[in-house]
Amino acid sequence: RSSDLAAEQIGCVTTEWKLIGANHKVCVESFADPKVPGVTCHVSQARTGGISGSSFTSNTAGGSGGAVAVGALTGGISGSTFEGNTADFSGGAVAVIGALNGGIVNSTFEDNEAAVSGGAVFVGGNLSGGISGSTFEDNSASLAGGAVLVVGDLSGDISGSTFTSNTAVTGGALYLGGNVDI
């Protein structure tokens, strides 16, 4: 049975460095077969990261991303809370300059503010994976996307999420600038 086998990690090589979350890596592990002496199986696996199970409260940025600013994010945002963060430009809580892959899942964004766009979340590229099981409440942006602004395309469902009392001149809850494939 595979559960009887214990892996020994041989090593990992970072393939993409991440400011937030785990780096993308390829890791090699060794599994010795206890029933056959001298036989070892080596397995390599890709590992990626995102923002998961984290809390960001009352952070400020003079530019974008009150709590988090990153070039691109693979692994998405899940099980995290962003509350009371502010940015003097875009992304009151989170600013992803490029693409956000993995979506926004089971996360809470409350009382975040951006001076320009994306009161809670600004995505400068595409958002794939959609938005599900998340709450966006009392977020604001002076121009567009009171809760979320996506410049590029959105692919994936917007489901099981609540958008309440978010404000902006255009797109009080959502501003979607590209194609929407849901």
C-alpha cells in the first residue's frame, strides 16, 4: 500500500519565485520499497503556491496593493481574509499586475479602499478560475470596480459569493473590462 511508504525529500528547485505564497518548485522525493531491498523509486512533482489561509488587516500602500502587490499569481486566493487595507492607487487589498490564475475562493474582503480602482482586488491581466464562496462587503474605489476590477478576461463562474455595499462610480461591485466566459 502506498500509505506504508515514507518519502524522503531529495531536494527542490525553484522554478518561479513568489513574493507571497509558496514559490513554484519541482521537488524530487525518494520512495524505498520495503519489500524489495535496493529498489528505490524517485518521483518529481511540480508545486505551486498562492495566498491561502492568511489574514491581512489594516495595511497601507502608497501605490497599489494595500496588503499584497504581485506581478502575477498562480494558485489563486483561498480561505483568506482582507480587512481594512488601503491603497493610494489600485487594489485596496490585492493588486495583481498580470494574471491571477486559480480564482478567488472562500475568502472575505471587507472595508478595503483604493483611491482609483479595484476597492478590494485589482487584476491587470486575466482572472481564471472565477470567484466562488467569497464575501465582498463595504469596499470602495473612487473610479471603477468597488469590490473587483479585472482589466482582462474573466473565465470561470461567479458563484456562491456575496457583494454587499461596495461603491464606485462605475461597477459598484464588479468592473470587467475584457471578455467574460462564465
